[in-house]
Amino acid sequence: MVRLYAILATVVLAIGLGAMWLLTRGGADDKYAQCRSSQIAGGSAAIGGPFELLNANGETVTDKDVITEPTLVYFGYTFCPDVCPFDMSRNVDTIDLLAERGQSVTPLFISIDPDRDTPEVVGDFAFNLHERVIGLTGSPEQIKAASKAYKTYYKAQDKSDEYYLVDHSTFTYLMTPEDGFLEFFKRDETAEQMADKIGCFLDQA
């Protein structure tokens, strides 16, 4: 009987470890397994989701309206002194590199500063970065909902100062209309590294 329990315990442990491996590596049937490098690969359902925001024309748009092809999603704000412009410029360089390879990806910028980032301000910011950048903003409630869906963080500093800054997370997410979240990219990754990784996903799609 003791031996039987030992065998059962071993089987249960093996099943548990197998399940953990599938969750962390994307699973044996994951067509993107060879492309994934992030720690949350396989937990993609937790990242992304429906949102309603305002485009540069002040029109309400949803995630389905703007994520119509592979899309790089970034949350930031236009008054950001260095981080956001650098990250978005890197994302723009990435989509240009991919375009040279015949692969199309949309760069999307979502503001987390609704008090200053009107549709017009976000639209100008996006256009000055690249003609293909989509800039979105919204009400505090709309932005909070979108940020929550993408598990991002932001917190404005003292708004009594008109030049206040906003602390925020700086990940860039690769999303597709078919599969949702595929990968995230940190600030230290170059445009070339991102293009290579994204290209892998696009080749497997």
C-alpha cells in the first residue's frame, strides 16, 4: 500500500510539473513556442482585453477598431521628458525594419495622462513620431480600464504643478487580433532585437 501511494505521488508530481511547464513555456501545441522569451508566455489570456478610447479626432474607438493587424501597444504620455519619446521612437524604428522585410505592424500609443492629453495633443504627438502611429486618449475611467486590462501601472505626481510627471510602467506589448497577447518587450531591447523576435511570430502565424 505504501508503495502504491508512492507511485501515485510520483504520478501526481509529474503531472503537476508538466502542467507548470506547459503554462510557462506555452505548451507543446503552441505554434509560437520557439519565438517566446518572456516569463509570462503561456499566460497570455491575462494581458489585453476590450477597451473604449478616443482617437485623434475625438471619436470613440475600441480595441477591435485599432488592433486590426499585429500591433505594438505602449502606454505613456506626451509630456514625458525622455522615456516615452525614446521608447516610441524605438518602436517606430522596429516597424520600419519590419516593413523593409515585408511585414506590417502598427504602433499604438495610449495616453495615461487624460488631463493634458486631449485627442488633438495625442494626435499631434503620434503624427510627429510616424505617420502610422495611432494615438489614443480618453476619460480617466476609460484609461484606467484600458490600463487594467493590460496590467500596466501609472500614477501622476502632484498635479498642482502644471509640469507634473507621471510614473508608469514601460513595457511594449505585441498584440494580434487573432491571438491577443503574444510577447512583451523591455526598454533595453533594441529595434533590431524586437524586429527579429516579432518577425519570428509573424512567420509562424
